[in-house]
Amino acid sequence: MNILICNVGSTSLKYQLFDMDRGEKVLCSGGAERVGAAKSLYYHTDNQSGTSIRMDAVFPTHREAIEAMISNLLDGCIESLDDISCVGFKVVHAKGVTGVQYLTEDVLKAMADFNSVAPAHNPPYIAAIRQFAALMPDTPLIGSFETAFHANMPAEAYLYPIPVELSQKHAIRRYGFHGASLEYLSTWTAKEMGREDLKLVCCHLGGSGSLCAVKNGISIDTTMGLGLQCGVLQNNRIGDMDPYIIFYLLEECGMELSEIKTMLQSKSGLLGLSGGVSNDLRDIQEAADNGNEDCMNALKTYAYGIKKYIGAYTAALGGVDAIVFGGGIGRKSDRIRSMALEGLECFGVKLDADKNRNPNGGDDISASDSKVRIYVVDTNEEIIVARKAKALLEQ
């Protein structure tokens, strides 16, 4: 059974083709970047032949990128599109829908109903899924919703303190996201430690990031909510913020609601705190090292938010067995890991500075006398989606 997993961004497409019957082997992978720009980039690797290509291209829309992907899949990876059992997507959000679903028009409509709370994710996904349906009409399309991992949170974790009739009528609650990554981090750790009865704080930290309290393999709380605008600050989104700031900006500062919405969605987070230097943590670290006070404060605020949630989730769990870092920043930034864990010795958390400096994926970077394990893991969202798609096909 071959399953094609696609990750769609507003200007990108990434894919992997898995042979699920041969040890979940990746037959080929590739992607497109800068979709919609005057000059795009396309890359593809065939793991069976060992060949790779990387070239400039012109992809006005995702359709052209998908066509390039199909062309290269048929050039040695597979003989025909019939060899692909399904296309799986890591989809974000839908009103009244979660879990693993065939991407019918009803499901796409439910996704569109939540465009307002996932504006950077749902519209490009819906458009790309429709392109896949047009180009691969005989291939099932399956979506694994990022909210599914958090579906069993207790009421006290997902309810918002607004009139209950509003919550019930409009499906307003904490949903949580990054489910595929957080599920991978938690299952990987359980396997590594040889136990299922674990209390974990899993940290998916990237351009978009969230933390999750996991007890016995189940998410009991997470930092994101109805949408992706809360929790730890993001690269250009706000994270946690007093909602009355919005009314203040409207009533006292003369800003329009649309202007505020754009600011909160794309001009805040690391980008805003750094004074517009960058939304890339690496650039901000470099500027901070060169004396930029705004960038130093951005780093401190980001790490402090992570630290607060680790502490809060340790309390919610009644202790913690391991803290697990994944995602681009969680995996690569020794500085953020160190800043976020500093001062948590009271919880039995002790980081080994040497191990933290340049760890391999899967390394335990905790000190020898730490009561809590600290892992750095190469997350694999795609294989989680592939496994869930396979399970749905086999039902």
C-alpha cells in the first residue's frame, strides 16, 4: 500500500510517498517553495534510484506544483497513479469535524466554516485539496485533523469562561493543534522509556508552536485554543494576550478592526517584539548578540512563555517524567531550550549544558542526576498521518 502524504502551506507544497507494506519506507519525497511568486523552486528525491533534482520553476498556483509532483512520481517512483492508495493531508481545523476523514465536499465546507479562526491554513488547504481532486479524481483524499489528538481533554481544560449558550451554539472551545507532531513526540517517548504510564510535557516549537500536557498517552491540556492565536508567541502571531488590548486599540488608538486583525495575525510575535527585525529566531539571536535590546527581550519573552507552561503543565499532571522538544526551534535551538529550562530545578529538571549544545535527534540531554528526562526528537508528522490514513482505508 503506497500512501502519498502532502503538507500544504500558503506558498509551499511538501510530499512523501510511503510504502506502508515495506516497513513504512519512503519511496520518494520533494516539494515546491515560493508558489505564486515570479520564480518558484522545485525539488524531488527518488530514494529507490538515489537520484535528486533541484531546479527553478514557475508555479503560479498549487496546481502547477502538484502537476510537477505527479510528473516526477510517474518518472520512476510509480508506474501509474493507480499505485497510490490515497493522498493524506495534515489538515488543521473544521467546525464540528475532527479525527481522520475522507475529504468530501461536506468536510471541506466544515473547514471553510472555520476559515476565520485558521485564516493562514484552511483557505490554502481547501484550494489545494480541490486541485488534487481535479488532477487525481480516482484517488481517495484523506485528512487527519490536527485537533484530533486533543479530543479527550477534560471539560475544565477546554471550556472558556463565556456564557455557556454561546459556547454550545457556536462550537467555541479549546481545540488545540499540532496534533500529529505532539502525538509522535509522546509515542516516541513512551517507546524510548518503555512505559505507557507517563506524565509528559511535549513542546512542538517552530514558526508556529504549542505545548501539550500528556498523561498516559492522552492530551489533557494544550496551549492553543479555538484558533492558533494563543499560547506561546509565534514567529509573527501573538500568542497569549489580554483581549482588552483590542478594545483599547479600537477605542483609544484609532485603529480599524481589520488593521488590528492583520497586526495580530502577521505582524506580532517574534517579528513584533523584535521591532520588525525578523520573524526568524536565528536572525533575532544574531541581532541580540550584537546588542539589540528588542531582540534580546523577544528571546526572553519567548523562553519565559515556554517555561511558564512547562511549570503549569507539571502542576496539572501532578509531576512530570519527561520534557520533550521537537519542531525546528525545539530541535535546533540549544539557547531557547536552556533559557526555558533554567530555574526548573525545583521540579527535578536539570539540563546537561554539554549534551544540550549539539544533540542528535533522540538524544537525552538531561544531567545524570536529573529526576526528569529531557529529550530532543526529530518529529515525524507525516508518518502519523500515513498510519491514520492506512487505518481508515482498512476499515
